[in-house]
Amino acid sequence: MDGHASRRNENLFMVRMLACQCYIELNPMRAGMVAHPANYPLVELPCQCPG
């Protein structure tokens, strides 16, 4: 695999990981459990997701 394809795959991986993180962090809010993801005690990272 050449360098360009490798970088593209790494970027795609990072985008998918961010999407997964956003899904996990925003899920309690979407379920109506909290008003903001930061209010949910099991969110370990500061929420970096728009919501």
C-alpha cells in the first residue's frame, strides 16, 4: 500500500472512531436521560461532539 492510500485509510479510521465516540457520548442525551452529555457520569472524555 502506498503512502497516500495508507494516510487515507488512517483518516477514514479516525473519522469512524470520532463518529462512534459521538454516538456513545450523545446516546444518553438522545434517550432523554440527561440534558447534556457531560451530565452523564459514565462519559469518560469531555464531549467533543456537536449536539
